[in-house]
Amino acid sequence: MGLFERLAAKVVEALGDLCQRGCTINEPNIYAAEAYVLGRWSPGESDLSKFIRVTRNQFKAHAAAYQAIRRRQSGGRIGLVQHMAAFEPANPASAADRSVAGTRSQLLNWRFVEAVIEGRLKFPYGSGLHPYAPAVNSSDYIGLNYYGRHPLRFDPGAGGSLFASPVPARPELAWPPPWTIVRFTRMACSVSSSSWPAMAAAYLRHENGLAAATADDEKRAGFILTHLAALQRAIRQGADVRGYYYWTLVDNYEWVEGWTTPFGLIELDPATQKRTPRCSAALFGELAHANAITEEMVEKYAPGAIDQVFAD
């Protein structure tokens, strides 16, 4: 924790007023789960006790970094960014499936968000821990990263995974539907409004994106347009959303997936480093310039999405 606090202090001292917005830890839940439960990332372990310990350490490290930055930079906005996985019941009519999906969402999506507002980790992460004063209101905004949907079914033999077993989604359903971003936005507003004394300082930021090859760029364009339209509906309903970030500008080396998941608005040739803007890059530029979605944009870049974009 001390080393992370020193790193945060060093970064803000070096950048000074060049950076007025930042996050302490990006997707702490994903790191802990991938490295200490699923074993896909280094150190490649599957140990629930270590998963909980790592979550606790990240919680305290976030608070230490936030306080270190605040001591050196009174302005700006510093927050925590959390990955939000759309856990859904494989069978919506099944009470058991609904229960395990809801439990997984509460524990993996929302516990950390609540902790950096209330200053305490709830069960199971915080068992035996006292409230941690440096973490109270230690996030000036809530960052929500939103990518995948995960159907779950109740499995009495899966006690180690909270009695939930994943059900592979059909390819066309693997990426998150736009309406779920509205659900997460509403839930985040509910959490912050009930726990955040200075709601005027609280707002949301969103990040998401779609991995699709250049040949499938209309799919990416439709994804961007439908999600921004859904987010605009959430804003009209009262959500205080101040930003949307598309992941990512240029194709990136994506963790264990390597170069197989081209998220970029700009195509990258790893061998030559040649960058080629996709059509979705032009769309994103038009969206930013107009600060609006027009029928002409949808017809030009994703005509098949027009009904969904302009649905009430």
C-alpha cells in the first residue's frame, strides 16, 4: 500500500496541472478475479482467500492514493473505475437463476463502489474489518466500464462459485445490450445518492467498446450509436453522466487475448505499426463535433440500427 501511495504522489507531482482527471485503480474486481479466482492472469491462482485479501489491499491502496493526490492537488477529479459485468439469469423465469445472478452482481460489481463511498467493505470482503476512515467519500465520480453479458444458472454443486454456473451466450448475445447501460447508470445513481453526502460533486463516467474487425465495422458503429442513445435516455431521466469513453482509440494488445480482439476506432498493423482509421473513427468524430446523434449519421454508418437508436 505504501509503495502505491508513493507512486500516486510521484505521478501527480510530475504531471501537475496537466492532468485534472484520473482514476486510482482501473477495474480492481477484474484484476482480483482474473489473477486469483479464474487463474488466467499472473500469478494464475485460484484461491478465494487470496482473492478477498487482494480486494482488501486494493481498497486500502485506493484510499491511500486518493488522499495522497488530494494533499497535492486540491482541484480536479479523482475516482475509482469499476468493471460492471451484466450477470443475467439464464432462465429469467427461474427464481434460483435470478438469485445467483443478483448475488454475483452485488458482490463483484457493487461492493467496491459502495466501499469507496461508505468507507467500509461489506461481506464477504470486509468480515472482521473496521470501517476505514481514509476511504470515506474517496471517489469524486463513479466510473463504470461495461463490456460483457454473463448468463448464469443455479448449480447446487458449484458452491465455490456461489452456486452459479455460466451458460455460454450465443455469439449475437455475447456483447452487452444497450439497455443494460441504463440499468447500471440508475443503480449507480441510487448507490451514490443514498450514501454520498455531497451529491453535487458526484457524477458518472462510462467506458465500453466492441471488438470487431474492419470488415465488421458497421457492427461497431451500431454498438456506439445504440449505447450512446441509451445513455442519453438515462441522462434525460436524471442521471448525472459527464463523460463517455470508447475503448479504444487504436487496436491494443488485450491481456491474454493478445491481438485477437480489435477494439480500436483505428486499425493497427502490429508488424508495421501502420494505423488506418476505420469508418467508426469518422463516426466518433462527427458525434463529438455535433454533440448529438442525427438520422444522417445512423443512415450513413449503421442503417440497421436506426429503429433502436431512435426508440423512445
